[in-house]
Amino acid sequence: MAQRSGKITLYEGKHFTGRKLEVSGDCDNFQDRGFMNRVNSIRVESGAWVCFDHPDFRGQQFILEHGDYPDFFRWNSHSDHMGSCRPVGMVSGPVHQRLSLPAGGTEGQPWQTVARNWGAWASRL
């Protein structure tokens, strides 16, 4: 089961200045929360996020991981227009991959199978 959580703070000004909007779940329209669609810096405090340049999770997508983005060039955008965002879910649980490794050297040796537990990212796009 994918769990989606995290916290992202969007700022109207570059370098984390101006009005801000703190989001901790799906936000389908920034204007509905009294925030204009102008985002010049972002701080991802936890989780990973997919942000869209239009409301209702439409338009160009930007994947943002934990960290600071002091201007829109840092998330590979060509403008400060952004309209919605949502956290990316982290799948946890039994996602397995089997690897076959040589038990000793590489020739004439028996192979052993090792189970590895891997996590995976999932997003409802």
C-alpha cells in the first residue's frame, strides 16, 4: 500500500521570501488557499513531491525531493507559474528481487540466491 505524506513550503519570492504556502497533502489549486500561482522558491521539508504548472494536477510536472530550491531554475522550470502539487507515495512492503551470486569464485562454483527487499516510488498522476 502506498503511503503519501510529506511537507512542502512554496514561496512567492526567490530565496524563500514573500508570502508562503505550507502544504502537507494534495493541493489541487493554490488559489483556493489564497495563494497566487507564482512560486519562485520551494523548500521540501519531507517526502517527495510532484508539482504541476496548472491547477488540478495538470500541465508540466516537476518532481521535487527533500531540499531547498531557491529559484525556479533549480527545479528545471522556465517560469514561476505553478498551480498544484501532491506528495509522491512511497511503497513499503514485500517488493522482492532475487539475485544469483557466486558462492565462491566465478567459475565452477555453485550459485546462491539472495532475497533483497527493495522500496519503490509510486505517484497517482
